[in-house]
Amino acid sequence: MKVLQEKLNFLLEKYSVDVKAELKDEKTVVINGVEVPLLAHRNERRFLEQKNIVTGGTLQGVSVMRVARIIEKGSDIYEALYRELDICRYVLGRKLISIMVMQNDNVLNAISTCEDGVVCTLEISATLAKGEVPKDKHEIIAQRGTCCDVVVDAQLKQDSIYIFGEENQKFTDVDFELFGLTIEQVAIVRAAFGIAQKNNIEEMKTLAGELDQLIAMAKRSAENGEREVL
């Protein structure tokens, strides 16, 4: 967290944002003494661009968003669902109003519906070996066009640079101001900086509160086998 805080301080100073912002952990920033949820995944470039494609008119007649995420064994599948539900509503620019969940131990399937009828299907599983990087895929299907954050005919996301030798290495830098950080770390720093700059503390709290409500509905659905509606 020390390195991420140093990068955040650099951005605050560079852009003259006179706010005290401290990263509590990878999910929370403290702005002038107030804890604020980051929802850092919203700052990953792939989701920003998917949102632009959806809301900018490239896709027309959006009907379904399909999500799959695999995380390591022992992880909280509802924490993963929390992330993916927020990505869906952020990318689509729509509110989620219902959810139905089927859970079998460390595997979960969910169907959530937006206010205008767009359907989100989510497949979550905690089956990867310890230390394995999470695998995910986000695909949007529309009447005209489709959009996916994994390239055609590929199973996994690719890195930008590979070096093969005695020790194989790979590099993917996505932010010239935060060089050296991973995609997830860049998103954390950018999310914290964005909140400090925009001062949208209450908005972020509201978004997190709505997600908490959706997760509570999801858990009830998994227990009773019925669709839960806001």
C-alpha cells in the first residue's frame, strides 16, 4: 500500500488537489477522515471503453451482458459477484432491479435484470489454484454488434510484452503517470484520485449501498430458490 499511496500523493500534488486522501486498503480510501468505497474496477480501461461503446451508439439494441469470472479456491464468491454486478451496471449505464442465484458450494450462477429489461448472466467459480491470477470475460450482445474484453478466438487476456529466457517475464503498462503498477493497482490509485478530485463521496457511498442490497438479495435467492426484486 505504501507504493500506491506514494503514487496517489504524486497525482494529488501534480494536479493541485488540496484534499487529504489516504488509502486504507485496496477497497477503501479515507478522504478528509471519511471512509469511502473505491469500486476501483470502474477505472480499468477495458470497462471504460466498453461503457463508451455501449453508451456512445456503437452498439444498438443491447439485450444481454454475459460475465464469467474464476477466482482461487477459498475466495468469497459473493465478493466476486459484488464486483461483477457493479461492472454490469457501470458498463451498461443501467440500474439492476432483480436477481436470481443458484449456488453449489464454490460455484455460483446468477441472472440479474436491468430496469429496461436488459439481462445480465453471471458465472462465478472459486476453483483456481492458490496464487493463480483471476480469469474473467465480459461480453455484451446487441441487436447490432457485440463487444468483448477478450480478443476473438482467445481464451485468456494477453500481455503487451513477453520476454522469454532463463526466467520468462511479461509486462503490461497502461498508465504513463503510474508506470510500473499492475492494471489493478492503477485502477485503485485512479479511483482514489478521482474521488478526491470530484469530491463525490456521497455518490460512491450510495453506489456501494445499492450493491450491498443486491448481494443481500442474491444470498436470499440462493437460499429460497426464487427471484428477488427491488
